[in-house]
Amino acid sequence: MEHLRGRRKYNTYKHLGDGTTIIYTYRNEEIYIDTEDFNKVNNYCWCVDHVGNAVTNIYNDNGKKTVMRMARYILGVDKGYKVIHLDGCNNNNRKSNLVVIKNITFKSNSNTYIM
């Protein structure tokens, strides 16, 4: 279901009647979003990383690559906050499945933990 044009990859999409859109990656992995967020995410080519998060690569003017997670992008989450997928499925990026929490940092002996 993926279309390849030259070396650039493109996602394909399927709009469902219940307000959900499925994004298909070039590996035919499914990512779920609210259809109302389609225009926001449609400008990027998304894939699924090793833990199941929908991600895309963003390059700055100097060519430095940054990985952007879809859930953070949809919700507009800043650093210092974490997005939790309520159903445990990182490919389900419908807003009803996402919760934002503040990162908690604590120290134990010589280790620092961020939750």
C-alpha cells in the first residue's frame, strides 16, 4: 500500500466512517489517528520504531536529523512532559487514547531516574 517515488517514501491512508484514519507505513504497519488530525500529519512520512511509536525524521537547516514522535506532535507536547498511550498500543495516536504527564526526576544513590 506504500507508494515509492524515487528514494522518498510516502504513506497511504484509509479514512474510516467512525472518525478514525489508518496510516499504512511502507512495511504495511498500521498507525491510528483521529481523522481531524489527518491534515496535520499528512505532510510527513511516518514509520513505526522498535518500540511501536509512530515516528518521522525532521531535518534542520544544517541537515541535523531529529526524530519526532507522532503522539507528541498531535498534542503539541513540550519537553518535560511525557505522552502515555492508555491502551498500551503506541501505534494508537487517537487523542482519546493519549494522556500527557509531567516528567518526574528523582535520584537514588548515584543514579538519576526520569519517569
